[in-house]
Amino acid sequence: MYPIPYSFICKLPCKHTITGLAIEQKPNNNTLLDMTQPKEFWVKNMVCSRCLKVIKQELQELGITVLCLELGKLLVEAPDLSKAQINQEVTQVLHANGFEIVKSEEDMLVERIKIFLIEQLDELPLTLKVKTSEHLSSTLHRDYKALSKLFSYKEKTTIEKYFIKLKIEKVKELIQLKQHSFSDIGYLLDYSSVNHLSRQFKDVVGLSMTDYKNTENWKRNYYDEIM
């Protein structure tokens, strides 16, 4: 039997709550071509390396080779399993860890928006050479107004507000590290001024950055809790 590669697009949260989308490739009359068709699973809110390790280990224990595992993407093959068996095993592993397969194309697109925004904060300093809206539209090949309308409908908040909350979570992380001044943090996250950052932080958290730093009651939100 020929190896069957599959691609699973996903994000992992630290508390293991996921929703994803499975996209079946159209059947091909040529058996060999059909055997090698990749398969994608879109999964909601998968954003931590620890969860990725759990998924990888459990799949490998089932005889499924993980070819690629990163934020938003899982690529596997299992020469000794049929397509249906791979689908069943992967689904069971996801469900066992609190993950659920998404059913709609719209939900998949919302997840791609989230992944895009989270990835913007992976490397600092954040330098937005073009507007986030333009970059997002270009990356997803969709009109931004349509993306914004869909995201707001599905998540009950705007893309802009969601990105602000992601940035504030990153600010919390940097404050806890105690390696940067507030001015430095503002620069790293592309704020026009430390005053702008301070106002936005208090609006979201309900505390000033100074109070947050001094209390050391550093409540953080998992990415899947940010809405």
C-alpha cells in the first residue's frame, strides 16, 4: 500500500480546547492518485507547543507518522492504514484531548484569521509596514470587509478588538519577564507612544500597567479565551 500523506491545519491552546474543519479531497478515478491526495483538518484554538507534543506522541503510538507539526499545521502518513482509518484515528486523538472537528468553510476562514494575527506576535519588534487589514486581505486573498463581517458574526467581536487583546496578552507576558521598560514594550508592539499603550492596557485589563506589575497577581488568558 502506498503512503498516504495528510495535512491537518490547526491551532493548539494550552488548556486543550479545539474545534476544527476537515476538508475531503474530491474522489479521483485513478486509484494511485487518490491514495496520495492530502487531507486537511482545520482545528480551532490550537496555540501551545505542549499540546502539539501530546498530539504527536499519541498519533505515533497508533502507527501514524507525523511529518510536520507546527502552529496550524499537522502533516501525517500511515502506509499500513486506509484513508478512513487515518481519519478515524486522528479524529479520536483530537476528541480524546478535548478537540472537535469544525464543519464549515466559514469557521475555517475565521481560524485562519486568528492564526495570522497570533503569528504577527511571534517575533518582536512588531513592525507593521502595511496596515494589518491590508496584510490580512493579501494573505488570505479575500476582501477585508468580507473577512471583517464574517469574523464579527462568528466571534461577536471585531478583528481589530481581537488583535488588541492579543497584543495586551503579549504586554502582560513582557511585564512578567521584568526585562523591559514600559517604553520598550510599547516599541516592541508598535505603539505610537507609551501613553497609547497605557490607555489601551487599562481599557482591556482594568488596571494600569504599573498596578498590574506591582500586584504580581498576573492573571493571563489562554488564546482560546480571548474574545
